[in-house]
Amino acid sequence: MTTNRPRVFVTRLIASEAINRLREEDVVLDLWDDDLPPPPETLRMRASDADALICLLTDRIDESLLDAAPGVRVISNMAAGTDNVDLATATARGIPVGNTPGVLTESTADFTLALLLAAGRRVIEADRYVRDEQWKTWGPRVLLGKDLYGATLGIIGFGAIGQAVAKRARGFDANILYTRRSDAPPPEGLRSAKRVSLPDLLERSDFVSIHVPLTTATRHMLGERQFASMQEGSILVNTARGAVIDQPTLASALAADPPRPAFAALDVTQVEPIPTDDPLLRLPNLVLAPHIASAGETTRRAMANLAVDNLLAGLRGERMPNCANPKVYA
């Protein structure tokens, strides 16, 4: 028995509210319900007869996958970025690709601030210090850290998330420097923030936070020369994409004497999960998180629902609420 109902493959368990919405629609739902992403061959097989995909940043949607799934006419990526999707191929084939920016801005900014404070005040080291029974008494030189209050925070990438981080940092009376391709003035409330070049930002900042998408231009934009130019005692935080940083070079920089940066906090790594033999894992002056900057309950529900909104609009032939390749509508 055949059906004209569109087939939708969802590559992971997302918020139940969003899944229930799909179940109420006139679609054939195929749900991958494992905690791990589908292996490439499984993804290829399950997508082969699909009309639409809801995928995650762990799913590589490239030309070979689309060749194996010629019926796919809608791709909805539950992520702000789309570096896991071959946008050029999708666009050439007239396939709209949805993404979920905006709804994760505040959650990501919150977590960025948490990492800035955790690295600056050495929170993870302090926890280990207590658990390892090294805490013998209060000491005036024990685990000295760097205050965010009154410091200079350099923000690489001044889009929505970068600006949200800046707004939070203003509550600490931090001085804000930023880089941005656009020369548009900062928004109301952030007029004291100063746009500078990347070398200037790295040389002047006590804290540096990365908020750029992963593109050809931003891949490994921070490497040996950039780390060497940072202040002694500076803090580096990355909640964007791991490959923006030359990771082996960062490991060497953190292990140097003196280290530059002095401390780092990474929510993202070049390979995820980070390999167990990666030298970063042996460094005490590093905080690591498993790519959870947007992992607020409300935020993840909003991301899932926006992914469904994008998918359903695409299936109806309507413009997606958030489309990463709007040229398909030209």
C-alpha cells in the first residue's frame, strides 16, 4: 500500500512537544531514538526514501547523502549554525535549509558568562583541590584568579550572541572591545563598546570570548601568532565552533611557561567528543564542557519547535521562518 503523505526522518530524540506536533501532522514519521547520532550508512539508508529531514549538527548532510536521498526537498537543521550541511549543494538543488538562530542567544550568553567566571576564578580547579584533600587552611595566595569586574572583555564576533554577552558583562563594569565585519554602530546600551582589529583586541583584553560562525575565513583564525599576542594572565572562552581555534597550538600555548592564554574554557572542540588522548585533557588550566551552551530546557524546546516550524513550512511550499539559504526563494 502506497501513501502520498510526506516521509519525515528525524535524526534524534528532540523535545517531546515537537515530536508530538509532528505526530499530529499528516506525515509519515521516522524517528531515530538512540542517544547517539545515526552512523553515516544508517543516515543514508533512512534518508533514502525521505521527503524531509530534521537533523542536528552531528549529522553530515553533504552531496553524497543528498545523492542517496533524491526525494529530500526540505532540510531543517536544529542548530544556529549550518556547517554540517552542504548549503551550496542544497541551494543548487532548490532545497531550503532551515536553522534555529535567535532562540538560543540568551542561553548561550548565560553559559558563556559561566565559563568566563569559571575559568577566571578557577572554579573547577578549586573543586578538585577540595575533593583531593589539598585544602588545609585559608591562604592569601591559594588559587588566585582574575576578576571579570572592571576587566577588559574582547568579543570576537558581535552578532546577537556576542552582544548578549556584552550586555551581561556590562553588569560587571567590564570594558568591551569587539571585532565585527560590519561597521554598524553598537546597539543602544552598548555604545561604549569599541570596535577594534583582532590583533588589537587580543593585545588589550583580559578576557576573550569567541562568537563567530565556522567558515573558510574563520577556521583556525586563532593560532600560534594570535595566542602569543595575548596578555599574560588572559582568559580565552569558546562557545562558537571548535575549529575556529587551532587546537593543537592552543594546547601548546596553555602548556607554555608562561602560558598565553593563561586559562581557557571550551564548550566546543575541533573533534567532538574530544579524543581521550588529546593533550588538552592533561592541562589543569582548562575548563571543558560537552557542547552544552544552548542546553537550557526552555531553549532546547524552542529550538525543536522552530525546527518543526521550518520543516512544516518547507513541506507546504512556504518560506521557512528561518532559512539559511534564502536564495532558494529567488
